[in-house]
Amino acid sequence: MTTPDHSRGLLRWLWSRYLRRYKGTLALALLFMAIEGSMFGLLARMMKPMFDQLFAGGDAGLLTWVAVVIFAVFVVRAVASVLQKVLLTKLGQQTAADIRQDLLAHLMRLDLSFHTEHPPGVLIQRVEGDVAAINRVWTTIVTGAGRDVVALIALFSVALWVDWVWTLVALVGAPLLIAPGALLQRYVRRHARTARDLAARLSGRLSEVFQGVAPIKLNQLEAYQSDRYAELTEARVKTEVRTQFGAASVPGLIDIMSGIGFVGVLIYGGGEILSGAKTVGDFMAFFTAIGLAFEPLRRLGAISGVWQVAAAAVERIRELLAAEPSILSPAHPKPAPEGDLDVVFDNVTLAYGDTPVLRDVSFTAPAGRTTALVGASGAGKTTVFSALARLADPQEGAIRLGGTDIRELSLDDLRARLSMVSQEPALFDDSLRENITFGAEVDPARLQAALDAAHVTDFLPRLPDGLDSPVGPRGSSLSGGQRQRVAIARAILRDTPVLLLDEATSALDAQSEQVVQAALADLSKGRTTLVIAHRLSTIRDADQIIVMDQGQVVAVGTHDALLAEGGTYARLHALQFDV
Ligand code: ADP
């Protein structure tokens, strides 16, 4: 439920976490706003001498003076307005950048399971759209609070100076605003929250579509996807219109209130002027002041709407920032093991939610040797890797690296000892060089050696700019085999004692296959290698084979021993390699 306290809490949070550090800029912006706002008060105040002494009184000497002051009012207002806008934009953009930076850093820390539940598009919308909604608040609220409040004070001072009874009459409609205003706020907040959620779901949908364009075409799902998207966009149009209706109704109410006051003063004050109790100058000054007060009043009214929209976004962002990763480094990590490291799974049981994926898995991958994991798809091989890298933590059992329980190592130390070469290596839309070195300074001779060993050098001459050629989104301008060689080059440079390989299931062309295999064989020499094996040659050459079935280890041994034994391995072998 939306309460003023709740809103104040959100504002306080924004202030203490993001705004406070820019309080100098904010103060300066407020100063210029105050200057801008007060100028209209001066303008209204000038109406009285202009009408009473200049026009009615015929004091011609005053003309230049009034003209100069009025012109100065506009110039000062213009300069102050530009300066405050620039300062506010800087403030708004800078805080938005800070929030985005914090969000990104935080989201990358969260567990993989969080990311399974929150698809990328949704998170992108939170980082981009929700932060933009907050950003609008600075410009509106702070502008309102600064310039418009000062303008109102100045203008109402002039009005009071002319006649305090008139001022009261002008405000008779004000109490009518309170109850509908509060209702409207609640209405706006509710719809704004729905609108933010819809925006997030829409970008979630978009990112799914763009990442899966090929399957959409192949399954002729264009119309289906369009329809699903249209449903959401229609809902969004409706909610946005409702939000705007609510937000615009507050200034609307203020207009009606102003109309009531205006007519009241006209009837009451008109009589006083006709009877000679007041001058035309009084009347002009008063109406200029009240007339000029309309705009700032309406804008202040609109602020509540903008704030409700922003508050909905702030709530969502705070929810994200409140999510804590469950996979963390221990408070007092043990020193990382050095040298050749063996990997031990000791009665490991791991479930994703209620789905058990690894059941009582035990094995030892000896240091410096190659252990092949084989088993049907879904047997849990990839999960063995995830558990070792602590992308997911087991519920029972322990995993040891070089004799140390991996939960006692810092995540950084643990992951610095592992390299992963996967079927579909992740490449980023950057140059080939960036994709291999990740911005680190690498000794050119060492880089060259890695490129040679990974056979990246073989295809470099065919790229337009060699190492500086862009690889395209997700590496799309490289072939599958080339992408794998890039991943191998990365692993060579990482030079870790433990290597995790996920062999490609999809066949590369024969030549690429050979090159990649040779590079992988070189890479795994002397390292503790765990390989999810799909190729017969890899399995044959492995020092040890672990056969998995439905999350369990069903057999361990060498190729020949396991074949002789019969059982799952022999069946799998016959199925997979058609021998
Ligand atoms: P493999 O690599 O042997 O094909 P995986 O380790 O990828 O098998 O998956 C084992 C099982 O775990 C599968 O049944 C899969 O559906 C399930 N699984 C994998 N990842 C997740 C996840 N993030 N959430 C829920 N279930 C998962």
C-alpha cells in the first residue's frame, strides 16, 4: 500500500545513496532555480507602478526605468533557466549512471538461479527503463521544488501585498483538492507499477525473439510471436494511458480550483475597483501574480504523479538490490592450493529446486590426468562442472580441489584455478584481441604462442583486420570451429591447473575438428582435465572414464575395462558410436 511514509523512505534512500554526493551541484542548481522563480514575482510587482504611476499617473520619466527592469527580468530569468537545466541534467544523468553501475555490479554477483528466473530482457529493462523513470523525477521534482516553490512564494507575496482578502478568496477552491488528490496518487502508483512490469516483460520477450531469430523463422513462428508481443503492447498502452490520465488529473484539479478563485476575486475585487477602493494597478498586479502562479502550481501538482511513477521504479530497483547471492566467498577463506590439483567429488547431491540432478556422486579426477565424463543427455555432466565452479552449490557432500573443500576457498581463488572451454564459447561483440585478452596487458610473445597453439593464427590472415577484426554479436562472424579456437587461446593464456572441456556435439568440418582436437590435446597436457566427451577418440585416450546415468555415477574405469564389463557404458558406446 502506498503511504506517505513509504514514499519518504524511498526518497530518503535515493538521497542518502545517490544524491547526497552531488549536494554541491544540487545547491547551485537550486540557487539558479530560485533566481529564475523569483523573477516573475518582480514582473508582477512592476505592474503596479506601470499602471498607476506611468499609465494613469502620466509619469513619463518612469517609462525607461520600468522598461529596463522588465527587460532585465527576462534576461536574468533566461540565463538562470539555462544554468539550472544544465546542472540538473548533469545531476540526473550522473545519479542514473551511478544507479546503473551499482545494479550491473550487483546483478553479476547474483546466483545463476536468480538469472534463470529473471531473463536478460527483464533485467535490461530494470537497469535502463526503471532508472530512466527515476531520472525524470530529478528534473521534475527538483525543478518543481526549487523554481516553482520560489516562484509561488514570490507571486503570492505580491498578491498578499496587494490585498490579503483577495488572496484568500483566490484560494477558496484549494481544500477541494485534498481528497481527490490523495485518491489520484494511489491510482497513479498502481498503474505505474503495472506499466513498469509490463515494460520489463516486453523487453524480456524482445530479447528472446532476437536471440532466437533462426528457430522462429524455421518454425514459422513470426505471427505467433507478433501476437504474443501485441497482447503485451496493448496492455501497456492501456496502463500508460491510465497512468497519464491520473497524473494529468492533478493539474486539471488545480485548474478548476484556480477558476473558482479567479471568478471569486473578479466578483469581489471588481466591486472594490468600481467603488474606487482599489486602483487598476492593484488589480493588474494581483492578476498578473495569480495568472503567473497557475503554471508553477500546475507543475507542482504534476509532480505527485511523476513521483508515483518513479516510486514504482525505485521499489523495483530496491527489490533487485536487496536480492542476495547465496553462493558467496567464505568470510575467512583458506589459502588457495598450489601446484597440480586433483578434483574430488565426495558423495555430492545437488538439486535444482526440487529436481535432483546429482545423486551421491563420488569420484576422483587425478592431478594432471584426463577424466572423461560420458552419459546420455541430461545425465548431469554439465552440472558436475557447475558444481566444481560453484555456479551451483550441492545440498550434500563436498567437493575438494587439491585437498581443500571448495567452499573454504574464495570464489576468486577457486575460479582462477579453472578454465572452461565450452561447446558454444561466449564471445562478446568486440575485437578478436579483446575477446582473447579481455583488456589485460599480455606479453606479445606469449600472446603469439597462445594464438599459434590454439591455431588461431591459421585463420587470422583471412580476417580483414587480423586480431583487431570485430567478431560480431556473440561472435557471429566467426565459424563454430573458430570460436572454439578463440576459447582455447583464452584457456592457454589463463594457464590454470584445472581444465573443463565440453566437447562439441555438433560436428565441425573435418579439418576444423582435427585442428581443434589437436589444440585441445596440447592444452590438456599436464593439467587436471575433466572433459564431457562425445568423441570416441577422446574417450579412448582418457586416463579414466566416468559413466553417468540420471545423476549417478554408474561405472568408473578405462575404455577397455568398461567395454569388457558390458553394462551401461557398452550400451552407450554401441548407441553413440554405432560399433
Ligand atoms: P548433461 O550435461 O549430462 O546433459 P545437465 O547437467 O546439463 O546434463 O542436466 C542434468 C539435469 O539437470 C537435466 O535434467 C536438466 O534438465 C536439469 N537442469 C540443468 N540445469 C538446470 C537448472 N538451472 N534448473 C533446473 N534444472 C536444471
